[in-house]
Amino acid sequence: MKLNKVEWRNFASYGNRVQTLEFDGDKSNLYLLVGENGAGKSSIGKQLSKALSKDFIDTDQEIEKRVGKKITDIFVEDGEPRFREIEKD
């Protein structure tokens, strides 16, 4: 099995520490990144998609397009419960 490695820096959550993800690039066409706010999902997702020559979909960006508002505006204007409802759809 050939493991590929992607490294990234996440200043918000981990300070100036390099994070590493190793993955088998030959096994799957779909990778789902799950983590807390500020964990680096978008950053690593973009790098991973580039390394694998795959498309990257950021769910926050998709929500913003669908609703026509920034995520921060949804939270301020409609509240977190509404954002979570939108997120589930």
C-alpha cells in the first residue's frame, strides 16, 4: 500500500505546528474531513484535493451560495439553530 502525505499549518487551533495526514490515495474517490471549527478542514481539504487531482467542496461555501448570506451573517441574523437546520439540509 502506498501512503501519501499532506502537511499543513494551522495557526488558529494549533499554533505554529505542522499537522500531517497520511492517506492511501488509491483506495477511495471520496474523502470526508470532519473536525471542530478552526481545525483546518478547509485548508487540508484544498491541499488533499490538489494532491489527488480531485474536486474540493467546502460545505460552508455551498451553504453561503444556497442561502445568499455569509455564515457569520446567518449566525448573527438568524441564529445558530437556523444555521444548523440549513447545514442538515
